[in-house]
Amino acid sequence: MEFVIKISQFLLSLSLLIVLHELGHFIPAKLFKTRVEKFYLFFDVKYSLFKKKIGETVYGIGWLPLGGYVKIAGMIDESMDKEQMAQPPQPWEFRSKPAWQRLIIMLGGVTVNFILALIIYILASFAYGDSDITLKSLKDGYWIENPVLVDLGFKTGDKVVAVDNTKIVNDSEIIDNIISAESITISRLGVEETINLPEDFLGQLSSGKIRGLFKLRIPFMVGEVTDSSLNKEAGLKEGDIIQAINGKDIRYFDQLEECVAGLQNQTVPVSILRTDNSTVEKMLQLDAKGRIGIQPARHLERSEELGYLERIHQDYTFGESFGVGWNKFIGQIQSYWEQLGVIFNPSTGAYKGVGGFKAIFDIFPEVWSWEAFWRLTAFLSIMLAILNLLPIPALDGGHVVFTLYEMVSGRKPSEKFLERAQMVGFFILIALVLFANGNDIYKAITQ
């Protein structure tokens, strides 16, 4: 069921972004009386799942969910329709239109993506507000499990004070500032210490088997008792919190391994706090590897009730949401440009973390959340817009570069040059897609 929910969110978000992006090209093309021959969601290699011709345009859905397209008459694009381009230019064709009109048509897709993201950020701020976790409430710091952080000297219990020279107040600010960070200042047993990060820090994280950075220290709360667990019939309930094992107190889930050390194949007494705040004692069995067979739950509301953390929430009026949404919009653009800069710098190793469709699929939650859906869709809309602006001939950015050259120089690149550039750009795109999705496959095999 979780897979169905994730794939549904993924396909809905992808479809929405593709249709609106292509609509951004379609509308100005029609306004400038340019013929649009096809409008497709997904690619129709060899055949279509659905198609219908209305007027001069064929609308359809392809079977290959790698994007979508509009085919504009008289435009050198991925279709490489040389037969049409060999004919004399017609008034309704893209190549016959003034450069400024062609520029608007080409920028229409990314413009819609930017506008969509801004609207989502504004409305989401009004509808959901903002929630975060204060660092001062994390009295025993973070759980450090990632070997990359451990090797650098971080330890469970460390409290984050600053990333570079930026003081950190709330939990989300760590990720927001870590992309190009050179150091992190932590507090350990009341003493501050600065740990320098290597240049290839992001590359090391991308190559590791554990992705989490500074993880919240949460109680050992029962989420699900697996079917293979020896404790399937022990009467455990979702939301139960295990507070002691074999007489040893366990405040945080990350203390479990220490508590069960040397207890393989034994039956041990366990103290449990129920959701009604009553305490019960049970006998639980450990298997040959010292496992209890329980999937932990991560309920922030309950954790807050028990004093593990403090969440803050800010609601906004409709008027305030415009300013808040704008700041999020600009901040996300700046952040993604920064990410691209790091990725294209080989010394950082960040390219190892580049992912394809599986990586995008994985960021959607396993439970349906409209709040998460819209925030992720806004991010993906910005990502799609920025990537399309890259000056690669097969992308919108490549067409824009050639059109701007024509407007500045007064000389239009030859169709032969544009055809060759389109072919080069196409192979570059294929290489990038193969690399990104190849990374996904490699990680799935090795991790």
C-alpha cells in the first residue's frame, strides 16, 4: 500500500509539472498564431496510450513517463523533422516569427514553473503555516549514526551550535546551511568545539550506506511488531514506549544496542509506558542477533508530550503568506543554484549524489500528505525550471541562448548549425539521464 501511495504522489506531481510546463509554451505559441502540432504528457515512442486531434493539434498521453512535449511547427527540436524544415518557411511556423516572439515562446515553460512554485509557497504558507523543532529543547543532543560523521569526530549527544558562522536555532536550519559548509560548531558536555568538514563531504555522504545526518533522539516507541518477530503475540500495542530492558533504563531508541548487548536468545523483563500513561511489565524474547523484532515509530506529538523535544508552529494571515511565500521561493532558487554549483565542482564529489527518477520517487512520503505533496511539487517545479534554463541546445535554455545571440548580433544561426547543436544537446541529455538513473541503480545494488 505504501508503494501505491508513493507512486501516486510521484506521478500526480510529475504530470502536473509537465502539463503546466508545456502549457507555458503552448499558450504564447497560440497567441502568436504559431501552429502547435502535438501536445503530449509523457513520450509517445511508437504508440500512444491516448490521443485525440482537436483543431490543428493532437493531444495525447504517451507510455514513457520521462517527460512531455509540445511539437511546434517549424521549430528544430527533439523530433528532428528534417522533411518539414526542408520546405519553404510558412507564416504559421516558429521559424517565421520575430525573435522576440520566439524568445517568449521558449521562456514560457520555465516561467510557468516559477509562477507555480511561488503560488504553492504562498498558499501552503497560508494553509499550513510553518513548523520546526527548537534545538534548545534537544537536551541530550543528536543521534550520530552516519559513519562519515563519526569518522569526522561527531558523537551521539552533540548539540549543533552553528554551521560555519551561522548560528542554528531550529532543527531544519542545519540542512538549509550545510550544502557549502566548511565547518560545524557543536557543544559537547558544555564545551564548544568546531569540526572542519572535508571538501568532498557531500560526496562521502552520497557514497555512504547511511544517509541521515543529525538524527533526532526519540524514545523507543512501538510502531509495528513484524510477523517474524518472536514477540508477535506478546501483547505490544502501537505507541507503547519501552523504558527499561532487563533492568537497564532506555530513554532513547539509540541506546537499544547497548541495553541488549550479550542478551541473545534470552527472555528479558521489559518496562513499558502505555498511551494512557500506565506502566506495564512484560517478558520479551530476543533472537540470536539480539533483536526484539519491533519497528520503531516516530510520533513527534507524543515525543513532545513526554518532553523529548519542543515544536514551534507559526500561522500566517493571507496577507503575511505573500511575503513568507516569496522568501521561501527566492531561498529555494538560491539553494538549488548553490547545489548545482557544488555538483558541477568535481572536487566536492557531490555528483555521486545525483539521482534520477527513483531518487525523486523516494522523497515522497509513504502516507498521503497534501502538505508534503505541495511542498515537494513546488521544489520540483523550481528544479525543472532551473534545469531547463541550462544552456544545453536540446533544452529551453539552449534555444534561448541562440535566440539572444540572434537578437544581439542581428544574425540568425543557420538551420544546419541548429540541427547539429540539437543533436549534440540530445546526446548530452541522454548521458545525464543515464548517469543520474545509473546512480540510482548503483546505490540500490550496493547499499
